[in-house]
Amino acid sequence: MAFDKDRLNRIGEWMQTYVDRNRFAGCSVLVAEAGQEVYFNATGKRDLETGKPFERDTIARIYSMTKPITSVAIMMLAERGLFHLDAPVSDFIPAFSDMKCLVPGATDISQTEACQTPTLHHLLTHTSGLSYPFNPGLTAQAMDEADILFRADQGSLAAMTDRVAQLPLGFHPGTRWEYSVSIDVLGRVIEVVSGRTLEEFLVSEILGPLGMDETRFSVPQAGTDRFAALYTPLAGSAYALNEAKPAEPTLRCVDRPEKSPFLKAQMHSGGGGLVGTIDDYLKFTEMLRSGGAGLISPKTLDFMMRNHLPGDIASMGPASFAEQPMEGMGFGLGGAVVL
């Protein structure tokens, strides 16, 4: 299949509108077909204060693009017969024993009832009852107030995961879909099962074999000068792109590259903690496209990319998220799928 050059160029034009509107400072996009690059574009700045451009080798916080990598890692362990996806997470993290969830219509975080412990499958599909601080709802609010964010400067993954387990779930596992820290919890499961830190496992089993040498939880020493600053719209929280209200046409820097906790991360967040380059991530997506590259079986990848919800996301959760309509979007094991 040949790509139309004019249509590809529209991607760059679209990206430029986001930079011009101060939705973000800079960005890049890379399109490949059958492993061959067909389009690349970078626009804007990686550092507005110094004027450094966003370039192909810019190292960025890839945030939730970490999730598919962690999800592949957990499925690699499942392939080895080390657990079943229906296993409760309490088998690996005892703090998740005797879980409670909010009663329907709860108006206070104390209004709870006993519930099932989420399974690994619930975690992979974001149907666990966990949340994120930027979501609406009492559980999300409690996470925000307790500063449960899995940030790079927030200590150990084990301690933060235990803190999450002390909060009530937002709903009975399996009954709703809500984007959450579920994949962070799976990162801790990987540590428990493998006996290694999450970074050690990812480097030895995925990042190293694929040659993703600049994708780590801490910025590689040789890449500190290429590390991007982090900006957010002046209005709203650091997650303003997920908020309904329009952002002010001004960006504020919330993480300078020379002072960033990502220079030496304490927390290994499987849901959003990696930094890396666009070419590194192409290596990961090419592994998925080509059937696993010997790291994971094609059969397992096919299973991951099927819809594991009874319908689409909109039927179990929000109608849209971060400008993406959820109608016609299902969810597999660690990522969204088009129905």
C-alpha cells in the first residue's frame, strides 16, 4: 500500500496547529510501513526557555506509552506459565487482600462494601476499579489528596502500590472501564514474580534485545542535553489535556530538564515512567507488528490485541478521553483496539 504524500504532510500541518495554539511546546511523529519509514516530522521546541528545537533524537517522557511495554512484559511471564490472568492481584501483593469498593451513588469515601479483589485481567483491561487523580470521582479525589501519582520522585514502586491498595475501589471489578494506575500495579507484580526490579526486567527482556538503548526510567547520561523540558497549559492541572475546560493560550514549565527527577528516577512506573526517543519506540512497535521478534509469541500478541470488553469503552466508561471518542473503541490487554 502506497501512502499519499500530500496526506502525510497534513500530519505535520496538524501538529503545527497544536504548537501554534500552545497546546504543547514541541512534538514529533514517525510513520512506517512494513518496517520502512514513510514519514517523519518534528516541530516546535523541546525547551522554550533556551530555544532548543524538538528534534528526532530528543528524549521525552513517554508517559502512558510505557503501558504497552509493561503489558508485553507481564504477558511474557504469563507465557512462561508463572501465573494465570484470572489470578487475584493479592496473590502477589498481599496489601490487596480484603478489598472494598464504593457503594453505588456514594457521596463520601467512607461509604464502601466488600468486593472481589481485582485480577490481573482486570488490571490489564482497566476494569479493576482503580483510578487516576485526574479522573472524576471519589477514589480519584482520594488519590489526589494522598498524592498517589507514581511520579519519578515518589520512592519505591512497592511502597506506592501498597498505598494504592489502602483506598477503596471506585466500582466492583469488571463492571466499568476507567483509565487508571492498574498498569503500575502490574509493574510491581512483574517485580514480585521475576525477583528483579521493573527496570532490570524490561532492560534484559525487551529494551535491550530490541536495541532501545535510550529508553529507561532515568535519562541516559549521554542524553541529558537532548532531554526535553515539560510544559502544561497555564490553566488547570498538569493533566489539562484531559480536562473539559479550554486551556489558557500560555504554557508553563513544570519540569526543567537539568533539575528533573527523571535524571535519577526513584520510582519505576510501569504506567508512565519511561523516557525515550521516537526511533526507540519505533523498534517496539515494529516488534508488535512483526509478531513478537522472538520475545513473545504471535499467538499471545493476537490475544492481547483482541477486544476483552463486552462492548466498546463508551458502553462501560467515558464517551471520550483526551480528545478521542470512545465509541467503537474496545480494549485489549494493555491497549485500546478499534472495533
